[in-house]
Amino acid sequence: MSVAQDRAPQPRHTKRLPYSAIFDAPDQDRVHAELATFFGPHADVYLAVYEKMRAAEPAKRMVVRAWSWPVFFGSFTWFFYRKMYAYGAIVILLPLAVGYLFGSAGGGVWLILAIWAKAWYVNAALARITKADQLGLAGAERSDYLRRAGGVSMVAGIFAGAVFVLFLVLAVANSAGYLPGV
């Protein structure tokens, strides 16, 4: 017998993300409790988005739309407040890049961000729950990990808000002609 025949058949690779199985987990009460621990303040808003994602067909669960007024008006500030630092950095740079490449077409980026931000946050929570599983965390240690990984950062939110206000002031000053050569 050859070596290839001795090996058990390997499962096919799927396009599902590792945490997508959580949507179909039988113990949804536990999932809700862990999500609420991760979300922190206003967890009910994001739990509703999670339920909307669960109700969607599996191929569309990750891209469920849910409007976010804080993202629409506060832009990247919300991402930093919710400890999604990489997303916040992307949100700062993406409109600049799109605006540079396509001119005024970059203005529509804010709408896309406001539509998908909550689903991205739920996906981040699901990824952290999966990470807690991989780390073998349980009980208080697991809750502490989810609480520290999620929730909010008032300091990051205030700092990002100050930067956002600075950007607005610079944009208004530039359009009014107060910043020559910029």
C-alpha cells in the first residue's frame, strides 16, 4: 500500500470563516452572553445585528447591512471608541486614497462605512470568541479576555474625536481659503 492510500481523506477547504459555525451553535444563550460581554455598553444593539446575521442565508451572513449613525457622523471615531483600531486607521486612509484616485467619488465611502460598521463589529466579536476557544479559555478567564478585547475605550474615542474635529477645522479653513497652498 502506498503512503497516499494509508492517509485518511482530508476535508475539503470551504470559504467559511472559522467563526461562522457560531451562528449555528446549539447553545445560543451562551453565545449571546459572550457577545454581550465583548460588546459592553449598548450590547443589545449589536446582539440585534447578530440575530439579523443569523437569520440571513449563510452566504450573506458576514455582509448584513445595519445603519450606524455614530459612524455616519463621527467617522473613524466610533471604530477607535469600539477598539477596532485597524479599522479606524483604514477609515482614515481609505477616503483619502479614494478621493485622491477618483476625485469627488470618495464621498460615498462614508455611506458604506455607516452601513457595514456594525456587522464588522459583530464579526470582530465572533473572531475573539473563536480565539478564546483556540486558547482554551473558560470561566472567569474567558470573560476577562472577552471584556478586555472588546468593550469601549473612552481614551481612544476622545483622542480620535479630537483628531476628527481637527480634520473638520482644517477642511473648513482650506475651503474658506485660510490655508494658502494646502
